[in-house]
Amino acid sequence: MVKGRLTMKDCEQKGWLLDGYPRSASQATAIEKEGIRPDVFLLIDVPESALIERVVGRRLDPVSGEIFHMKFKPPPKEIEGRLIQRSDDTEEKVRVGVNSE
């Protein structure tokens, strides 16, 4: 899927940005094998407390697919009741991800 998208004309002409990918050595190996090689890597060093605050406040509207944040992008009151928290939007998942790097 990634290879297919990155070989489209707009990506070849304008470039591309992968956010959070690759996440593992096997993904990195796979894109390298396909000849996909970025020119630049950016590593943004963020305090763990800020990551946790961002993740645990995130909510998904299953009707529209829109993502809200209870502090930084609050949802309209009328849809608050239907919002869900994704299973990976927990403090525990952030701590595991941060400590595995």
C-alpha cells in the first residue's frame, strides 16, 4: 500500500511525508527493499507527559470519523456521548511505545 501510494505522480513530483512510519525494523526493511528511501528523517523529542496528555484526551466520532481532543479540540456537546476512545489511546500504550525505542 505504501509503495503504491509513494509511486504516484504527485508524490514523485512534490515529495512525501510519512508520519510515524516505519514503526519497526521490519517495516523499515520492507520499504528499503522496495527502493523507498527518504531524503530526511525528523525526530521530534517530546516529553512523555505531553505525549500522554495528547493521547489520553483523543476521541473518535464513529459516525463522521473525525478525531477530537477533549482539551485541545473539544467536540460539540451534542456528539460527546457517542465519542469513543481507541484501544491504543491509553497511557499504558504510550509508555510501552516510548520505552521500547
